[in-house]
Amino acid sequence: MKQVVSFLALALSAHAAEVAVRREGSAFRAAGLPAIPPEGGWPAVFRVHVGDASMPPVMGTYAVDGADVIFKPRFAIPSDVACRAIAAGKEFRFAAAVRERKSTTHVAQVYPTAREIPANQLKFYLEFSAPMEKGQAWERIRLLNTEGKVVELAFLEIEQELWDRETRRLTLLFDPGRIKRGVMPRDQVGSALIAGQSYTLQVDRDYRDAEGNPLTQEFRREFRVRAEDREPVEPSKWSFQLPDAGTRAPLLVAFGEPLDAALATRLIGIDGMSGALTLTANETTLVFTPDTNWESREYKLLVDTALEDLAGNRVGRPFDVDTFNRITVRTNRGVVTVPFRVR
């Protein structure tokens, strides 16, 4: 036994300086090993490990190819996983391959979708195609005027960014102090948006998603500004396109103005009916498709009074009150009903 061990030691010593291991896809090729496997088989002189030194060798099969020995793991080791091979006492390390990550994340939508907004616009919603990394908004998002210059402090730059649970939708609030009349920021600095002018919402390509990847490209949305909107939302003035009884045709409700996209899909419903609710025509029209057939009877459209238009005006209450114009219509948080009959 001592002679066999001595012979193996001599053989390995003679070849150690010439031993080399290279990785070939999912296999490992060792050159310079003895032509005859030792008593303990090829694992005694050639093995592959993943992880630290305490981990056992990777299981697999051996084959002789000319003067080389090839080890093929039972389960392929991904190229982005580091590993090491031990051959004739020498260690060969294989670093994890760096995967080239191609970005697919982009700005999927911006609300409102209309290209004309009121000068007292309250917010934007930015929807991304994938979850995003927090804490970048005020570095990566800008409002540009018609000359391409940044509108300073257009948005309310709060530390706690307003994301949804999936970090895919970001709410950008315009600084209310530059919207409300009779307050110092508006009086001293003026409104962020000026009626009759055009602006561009810009999102840098370097905005990172949750995986650290940049956007596929820079995003730009141009829009024009119209006069301020100080009128409350009035559901009683909405118009209906009614479906026929006995069908599941959609109910269409035209608001006469764009409404807040996120709020409208949550705060409007049909009493006693379930179904799919979407907004069309730049958020000016509601489309309700019921899960069951309509009956020939009266229904009620339910509207939460927290519903807002683009300027933050709510049902029965404007966003702010002009001290020179008395506002007599006010409502507390509740529900307004608008009846309609299906025949």
C-alpha cells in the first residue's frame, strides 16, 4: 500500500507543474494528470467545488479524452456562479461570469394622458413597467419650460416619495403652495405652470429599477397648459350612454372633463353590481362592463365625494376658495348617488 501511495505521490509531483484545468461550458477539462487513474479513482486527484472549503465536491462523471480528463457535473454549474477545481493538488479558480443585463424597464404611462392640462394641475402619475428603486425622483425627474429650462421647485419634493405598494406608480405632486391663491409661495414665486405655454416632463434614462438597471431610454412628455380650473366636480351633470336590459353591454358615463385616473377607478361604482371599470378618452369617460346581465330597472351610480379632477377639485368642493368669490356648495366626505334606468 505504501508503494502505491509513494508511486501516486511521485506521479502527481512529476505532473503538478504541468497540470492545467479549463472550463468548457458545463464541463471541466484537466490536462497533465497521470494516464492511469489512481486507486481512489479520478476524484482522488481531480474534483470541482462550489462555495467555501467546507462544501463537498460537486457530483458528476469522468471521462478520458486523449491525454485529458474531463469532469461533467451531474447538474450544470451556471456561468454566473463562481467555482474552483482541484487537480493534482493545485487549485484553479473560475470567477462568476458577469451577465450582460439588458434593460427592459421603461415609463409605461403618464396620467393624465391628455396633452392639455389646467394651470393649477395638482399631480402626475408615472407608471413604470417594473418595480423601481426609491430615492431618485428629485434627481431624475424634471419639468422643462418651452425654452428647455428647468422649472425650479415645480414639485413638492418630500423625502418620503409617494409610491404604490409595488413601487411601479409614482405620484408627483405639484407644490400646493404655488397652486392655492392667497398663500405666500404663489404670491412670491408664482405658479409653476403658466396658461398658454408648453412644458415637458422629462425622466432621465439613468433612473434605476429595483434591479439596478437604467431605463431603456429617456422619457419625455410634452403638454400644453390651459386656464385654471376652479370648479368642483358635478356628477349630476354627467351624461350616460345606457345599455339594453338583458345584455352585458357596457355603461358609458361622460364626465365632461378629465378626472384623476387613480381615484376615479376606485371611487366610482354601481350599487349592487360588480364588473370591470376602465377610463377612456383621456380619462373623460367611464366604461363599466358588468359581470351579469342588466335588468330592466333603476340603478344608482355611486360617487365618493373624495373624487377629484386634474386640479384637485372634489365633488361639490373646489381645491381652494377664492376669498373674492363666495363658494356656497360644500359637502363632507360621503357618497353622491346618480340614478339611471336601464330598459
